Amino acid sequence: MLPPRDLLLVTLICLAWAGNFLASAAALKHFPPVVFTALRLIVVLVFLLRWLKPVPVEMRTRLIVVALCNGALHFGFNFWAIAAAGDISSVAISLQSYIPMTALLAWWLLGERPTRSAALGIAIAFSGVVLLGFDPLVLDAPKALGLSLIAAAWLALGTTLLRTLKGMHTFQLQAWTAAISIPPLLVAAWFSAPMSWSLFADASWLDWSGVLYSAVAASLVGHGLLFVLLQRHPVAQVTPMLLMTPVFAVGLGVLIWGDRPGPRLLIGGALVLSGVLLVAIRGALRKPPAQATRLGI
């Protein structure tokens, strides 16, 4: 069991990541998803410029692939899903399917055969996603579920390949992810969304607060605190507790955003999180702290 001080840190991390769904959903009412993604990563890069340190030549190609998967592609599709959904709960839950996806990709790409309990967790998680897809809240915007699963798939691929990058500090990885992802996002924004000065000039303080919260609270504070915890405790102790994130996100969705999840979403969500917990525990027990993966956005 973690000491009270570190339990508080885990809770703060999960609240920061859960709040990101709410802050992003609010800002995405004004900013197109690809623009919002670019703005978030620009803020991250400004704060982490000093971490933009050279990496060995043999790691650069893999770093570019990981950065695009975890940055431009994951965030781009995830924020597109939030904008399309109109709710927070379904996206927060379905995004967690990246963990069983990671286990499957690790089996395929790295030859890491899942244990029986991990395989059971994968099956349970995906059955929950199927059930979640039949909830009226999701059926009102089925596109959002598909986009969220695509976002999860990119994150799963990036997380799997990340394990081949040795010795990178979490802030160094975030700095390079932002630097590599921003140019293609700006190009995509130019061609996909009407760009004008008024888009930024007319943005309210709430819109800009969503950008800052997403970058500072979710990325810098959330992942910074997680890095601190993983220096103190085994991954197996920390990782399962991060599953409070979607629980908090659903709570914020109901209390503030007006989500009204039905029984299929709640039961499907419980199945997803139960399966994810099985996979996370089994995976965490096999991985050293330096190879830990994230459970939030």
C-alpha cells in the first residue's frame, strides 16, 4: 500500500487527467480538434525547451515514429472524438482500451506472449467496448467511439515502440513528441480547418484555459508527478491506481458536463476497466519502472 502522501499524489494525477476531458471538451467547442492539439503541444514545447536534448542517431527514426503515434495521431484523434461525442464518459472509458491493445501489439511486435490472466483481461475489456457501443449515449454519436478506438490504437502502438527507446526522461520524450508533432499538425490544420486570426482573437478565457490546462495540468504536472512516484514505488503498485482517471472523468461528466450514462455504458465501462486492470497488473509485474506506460491523456 502506498503511504498517504503518495496516495494523495496518485489522486492528484488522476484528477488532473480526468479534468483534462472536461477542459478539452469545453475548449473544443471553439477550437477545431487539430488546432487544439497543435496549441496544446506548442505550450508543452515552450515549457520543455530545455529538455529538447539530442538523442543517439540509432534512436532517431524510432523516436519520430513514437512521437507521431503518441502525439499528433493519438491526441488528434482523441480530441476529435471528444468534439464529436458531446459527452465525456464514453470517450474516457473507451480510451482505456489502449492497454489491452498494447498487450496484443507487444505479442505481435515484441514476441511477448500474454499470460492467461492477461488474455482473459483483453477479452473482458473488448467485450465491454462492444457493450458500451450499444448504449444510447454512444449510439447518438457512433463516430466518436470509432475515433476514440483509433486514438487508443495509435497510443498502443506508440507505447509498444516506446519500450525500445532506452534512457529517455519523461520530459525529454514529451519535448521531442511536441517538437515532432507540431509541424504536421499545423499543416493538417491549414488544410482541414478554416484558419483566420479571428479564431484566436475571438477565443474566450475559457477556451484558452482549456488549452493551458491540457498542456500544463495533464501533461506537465500529471506526468511529472507520475515520474516521481515511479522512482519511489514498483509499477505494479502505481499502475492499477491510475484507473481512477476514467472513474473521475465519468463523475465530472455527470456532475458538470451533463452526461447521462445508461446501464450499458456503466456495465460496459465496468467490464473495460476490469479487463484493463487485469492486463495492467500482469503487464506491470513484468516491466521495470523505466518502461511504465501511461493511463491518462
